Amino acid sequence: MPDFRTAVVTGSTSGIGLAVARALAEAGHAVMINGLGDPAEIEAERALIETETGAPVGFHGADMSDPAQIAALVAATETQFGQIDIVVNNAGIQTVAPIEDFPVDRYTLIMAVNMSAAWHLCRATFGGMKARGWGRVINVASTHGLVASPFKSAYVMAKHAVVGLTKTLALEGAEHGVTANAICPGYVMTPLVERQIPETAAARGMTEEAVIRDVLLAAQPTRAFVQAGQIGALAAFLCTSAASQITGAALPVDGGWTAR
Ligand code: NAD
């Protein structure tokens, strides 16, 4: 079998997803990137990854909260690259608020993007992976797929569900060369985290500086943010044959957070 596969990485116009897309392209895989944002900036990033890595890189702007657009993403990727071997469910959003004040529209959107999108994309691609005898599902969950923090009820609920999906797909793919794993990052300084600092400050009655020191980095014994490229490197490793017996795992990359 060829070493080079075709990957779809959702939410890869920014942050962790962008780093995963870049790492997979550096490993030689064709990559379909996806996400929201300024079309010109996305095209510049897509072209840069393609030029720097030599791997074919496409873009599809499916809104992952919409199952019809997820189906269109799958169809476009299969048209451009022939098949889908690697699915990285990474698109995610966050809202920080006490449950009694949590906006219902944000709950609904978080569940759609962070949880249901992964199920829909796997439903559409898993059969092909099984039939070809090789596949990788990588779900970018979170430390919050393993433990909770207050004021993140929807996010923690969705991420725990994604870990459950991961285990189920590991069992369904086990005899077909298809692995499924969750990567559970601690805090990575991306736009998603930058945006939640003022929300967390408001929810906890703290300054933003105190949130970084006493909430975010206090959770991680290393007292350092995880780097997005470190998540990309792990995702690329999970796509190698060396990782073929790693399946059904929820792998923390959290500076020791969940060791406590
Ligand atoms: P980010 O905000 O930098 O990137 C999120 C990406 O998702 C962007 O490309 C955005 O366009 C895309 N996206 C958002 N809504 C979308 C939608 N409806 N349809 C398609 N794409 C959409 O965030 P990030 O920190 O890189 O987060 C990526 C993933 O990593 C998320 O699932 C997040 O929960 C998870 N995560 C992040 C951290 C962290 O500390 N940053 C920690 C643990 C887990």
C-alpha cells in the first residue's frame, strides 16, 4: 500500500487544525483543508502549504454544523483526490458561561460542530476505509473529553461524546485496518483560547492576566501552553504503520494536567 494517503482535516483554517493539515502534508499526504474565514487568506495558506510541502492541498468551506455541507465536503474530496483515508475531526468552538445563563443557540451550535459533525463525517467515510482495509480517524477532543471544568457544560459534554465515538469506531474498524483515536490537548494558545479569556474572566470575576496564570496554566503542571505543531506531529504519527496498534485511545497532550 502507498505511504501517501488522502486526508480531510476539518476546521483547518486556523490553530490546531492548520498545524495538523501542515504536518500531514509534510508527511506526504494529500490534504483537504476546511474551515471558515477570509477566502483570500485561506487561499494564501492553502497555496503556501502546497508549495512548501509538495503535497496536493485542496480547500472546501463546508460549515460543519450542516450535514448537507458535510456531504458536499466528502463528495468534493473524493472528486479531487479519489478517496478519503484519513479523517481528522478538529473543527470546534467554545462558549464559557454558567449553565443557567448559557445561550441555547450556542449550546446547539457547539453540539453540532464539536460532536455531531464528527459522527456525520465518519458515517460518510468509514465504509470506504473498511472496504479498502486501511483508515485513520483522529478526533481532536480535549482534556475536556476526559475531565471537566466549570462553565463549559456544552463543550465538555460534546468532547466526552467524541471520546465515546472514538472508542466505538475503534471497535468497528479493528479487523479492517482502521484505527480511531482521540487526541486530548490541554491549553494551546490559538484564537479559540484567546477568545475565551475575556469570557472566563467575566464568568469567574477575574482579570484576564489572572485567568492565564491561575486558570489556564494552573491546570498544566508544566506551566506552559501546548504547541499546535505538537498536536500536528502526533496526528502524523498516528497515520504511520508504527501506530497501527494504537486504537481506541484518548491520548492526552496536556503538560500533565490529567496526571493529577
Ligand atoms: P481555532 O478557533 O483556532 O480553530 C477552529 C477552526 O474550526 C477554524 O478553522 C474555524 O474556521 C473552524 N470552524 C469553526 N466553526 C466551524 C464550522 N461551523 N464549520 C467549519 N469549520 C469551523 O481553535 P483551535 O484551538 O485550533 O481548536 C481546534 C480544535 O481543538 C477544537 O475542536 C478545539 O475544541 C480543540 N481543542 C483546542 C484546545 C486549545 O487550547 N486551543 C484545547 C483542546 C482542544
